[in-house]
Amino acid sequence: MKDAYWPAVLPGSYTVKLTVGGKTYTQPLVVKIDPRVTAPAEGLAEQFRLSMQCYDALLRLGPAIEEARLLRGRLKALGEQAPKGTVTDAVTALDKQAAALAGGAQGFGRGGGGEMSLSRLRAELTALLETLQAADVKPTTQAAAAVNQLQPAVADLMARWEAIKGRDLKTLNEQLRQAGLPVITFNPR
């Protein structure tokens, strides 16, 4: 995940593991809280839990956005090669669908009341994670509510992306086969 915070761990005992050249090294590590922090342990645990929800969602969204861009590039190249007609219309339709789901490169804000996209959701979750990690304090009720409100959007957008990769791309590939055109192979990972 590029340009995003990683959630700070809670105070406690951990084991650090490093594997290099097939050899594994481990070392115990104790993380202590800054003595100036006065937040109760329950508040820090909530901060960590909410931060991890944001972080885990960001880990899912990043690859989906990259896959959508990869797919759009392949669709664009195919659209330039394919003869005009039904297949070109199907390519254009799938590209529009992928573009709407992926969203713009920046994705910030909800200006204009537009539909939630993968990029916009990534931007909102990144901002929330930054807010949560800005200080060692119990999260505000507003921050907690925002994290909880975005979780269904993560599930919805990821399901829609999986449908595009599965069902919609499969349908397009069948049309491409029937037209004697090369299919789009999609193995981004």
C-alpha cells in the first residue's frame, strides 16, 4: 500500500521474524506505551481495531484498482483493433463499467454526490486511517461511525469488481471468440 499509514501496534510482547535466503531469524520484541499517553487501554484497543479495519480494506482495494486499470488498458487496445459493431459496443460498455467502478486517479471527496468508486473509497479510508493514527487517543464517535459506514461499501464494490472480472469478462470473451478475435486473458496477480 503506497503512501498510507500502517496501524501502530498495541503495547505488548511480540516476536519479530525475518527470513533471508531461506533462513529464518526471530527476535522477541516488547512494545511499551509512551509514558505521556493517558488514553485508557480500551480506547487504544478500539483505535487499533478501527485502524485495522481501514488497513485491511485498503489492502483489498489497492489490487482491485490496479486490476481495473490493467483491464481497461486491455479493453482500450482491443477496442482499437476490433471492427465496429456489436463486439466493439460490448468492449466499450465493459470499459465504461470498469471505469465507473474504479473511479478517478485521485478519488478524493464526494463532491457532486457521485457514486462511490474504488478510488474514492480508498481515499476516504486512507483519510480515516490517518485520522485514527494521528494521536494515541480513543477514536471519536464520528470516526468510529465513519469506519463502520464504509465497511458495506467495501463489500459491495469488491463484489461488483469480482462480477466484472468473472461474469462480465466471461460474457465479453465469448463474444470475442464468436467474432474470431483474441480473448482477454486476465491473470493480474
